[in-house]
Amino acid sequence: MKFENLKLKNTENIIIKKGIIINPQTGGKSKRDILILNGIIKEISENIIPPAEFCCREINAKDLYVCPGFIDMHVHLRDPGDRNEEDIESGVKAALRGGITALACMPNTEPVLDNPYLINYVIIKSKELNYNIYPVAAITGNLAGEKISEMGLLAESGAIAFSDDGNGIQNAKLMYEAMKYGTQLKVLFILHEEDYSFSSFGQVNDGYYSAMLGLEGILSLSEDLMTARDIILSKATGARVHITHVSSEKTVEMIAEAKSKGVNITCDTTCEHLFFNDSCLIDYDTKFKIKPPIRSESDRRAIIAGLKNGTIDAIASDHAPHLLSEKNKSFREASFGSIGLETLFKASLTKLLYEEKFEIEKIISLISLNPAKILNVECGKIETGRIANITIVDIESENIYKSQDIMSMSKNSSFLGQKLKGEIRYTIVNGRVGFSN
């Protein structure tokens, strides 16, 4: 494995030979070469011969899939603040290892991303690393749910969207006013749906396993009630809303109905919620303690169905780094969250392609084209004239996921010990190879 020095600003001349190019836009695939000159895709065709005046790095992609660079639209980088858990540079390294060429970082850092200078800090770090990081700003000051942030200034500073992720906004009138303001600004709201009256003391999904294990349950009503409220508010205000980390069968049903009625709504789920059900908690393993909690098999099947029929638009990691000391505790005391940048593709591929028989083009659209559309960013496509953001993968490779394989500073992955298919061979970001394997 090799990571390139992304701080070098030069682009590359690259020719990708004999790869199977995935086009999630058309749902097709074709065996072609790709010529990249000075970081820009110049030609996509068979048997390309590079111009004599250009010295090209050749990548043999025979039997490999060449995909639009993956986009993770829900990531916690812990920077500024808890840089001993993850900083921006280590997060980018983990993202490259996972084939991710762009990510949206959530605002619940310390201090919170509720000020233009902090949005600028993230953007400057992104430029220093020559990597695509899109900061998401807080809806309310300090994520306190009491006063709307300076959304106009934050949007002007480069905030890609607004969220109080980690906190559900409990005040319906405040959410309504924020949506009205956001509609004028034409911004995207990424909403963490949690009614604390049903979740504040909960540890796991409320059901058979919570009762058997003696752990306080979190009813799916916590998610369902807030989702219902925000669908109503979105319809009333015209706000563009995205429900993140969907976990509940009822929430999937409500979003499908809202879409059918023209509500401006999209949503994502996480790999944990499509991969596991709450039987994974049988050994009190804190690596499965996440929020929203891993729910029942019925909920998991609804997630799969929602991905298949298009109700769920994207898969995101909700990458949440924690120190070992924060997870290596009793279940009640342990922190919520799992890392996921490096397993976004692997876990999605393993469950959806090999078990659920999804088409590979559909899976790639869930982690590339669709997130790009939702965030309204220039990624998610392989086309001539575009900056090259490309991920090259081997879908046949299979390995047990181990702690020593993890590039993130934190090792709290729900997928440790799982046999996962797929391997990232190259991550090309902004016209140059950032990772090769």
C-alpha cells in the first residue's frame, strides 16, 4: 500500500488501461481506457495511445472496476477539537484507503462549526491536502437548539449544508423558522431525527434483545416522530431536507410516501443498519453501540428494500472516531459511534452485491452519483473535461477486516472480524493518485 503526498499541488498524466468503467448515470458498464492529462479526463475509448509529448503513469486495470470517486456525505473528523481521535489529515488518509475522493464533515466538533472562520479553517485544510472536504455548518449556535446560526454568512463562507448532527432539534417552531430561512438561502438541511423523550436514557434498540440483555431501549418512535414532524415542516416551507442515518422501517415508509407527494426530501442509511440486526448485541460488544441503534431484522429488511426501490438515496459511513478508552467500558458507559470511512465500499458491496444481488452500478450510485446530486457538487461522474476523481476496485478480493488494517487514528469499527469482499486498488483524487494498493 502506498499513500502519495497530497500536499504537492501538481496533477498527473495517467492512462488507465482495460478497466471496466461503471457509469451509474446510465446504469451501464463498458471496457475502455481513460486518458488523464494534467489531472483532466481527456479521452475515454478503446486502445488509447497517449500523445508522444506526455509521459503518462500507466495503471493496468484489467478485470478491475473503474468507478466515479466515492463520496461520503456523513463524516466526523473531530478537527478542530479532539484531534487525538481523528484530525483532518488522518481522516483524509482513511478516506483514501476507502476509495473516497470527497466527504462532507459534520459540525459537532469542539468548537462547533457555527462560525465562518471555522468553516474557512476546514476549507483551508482541504486545499492544503488537495482533497475535497465539504464542511457542514450548524443549524443552531453551538448545536444548542436554541438560536438559529448565522446561516447566510456560513453559506457564503462555503458551508455545503446545515445540520445539528449528534443532536435532534427538539423545538418544532425553531426548526420551522430555520427551514423558512434556509429556503430563502436555497440550502440543504441534513437532519438527525431523535426525540429525546424516547431516547435520552436508551442504549440499544427497544425490543427482544434490549429486554434479554437488561439494557434500556430506544424506541423507533424516537426517529419516526421527528421524521414525521420534519416532513410536515418541509412541505410547509419548501425546505430541501435530507434525513440521515435512517434506521427504522416506519421512517422508510414515511419518506417513500413524502417523495410520492412531491416533498423535497432525500435520505441515507449507514452500513451498520443495512448489514446488522440487533442480535449482534448478544455479547454486549460496544463496537455495535451506535446511534441511531442497530435495529430489528424487520427494520434491516426495510432498509434493504428502501435501497432497492430508490426510497433511500445514499449510503454514508457516519464515521465517528473514539479513543479505545471511550469504547472499552461497560456498555452503558461506552460512547456511541463507529468508524466507517474504510469499510463504506466493502460493507456495501459484501451485503448488497453478494447477498442481495444488487447490480454493481446501483451500489456505486449509492456512494458516488447520488451523494454528489444531493450535495450539489461536481463529483460522481467519469466524463471528458472533468477533473479526475476516480476509484478503481477489485470486487473479487476477500479479507477478514482487522484492527491493523485501519488507517484511521481510532480503531472502533463495527466491522472488525467480518469477512468483507472488495479491495480498493487506486484512489485518484483531483487529478492525481492519492492511494495505490
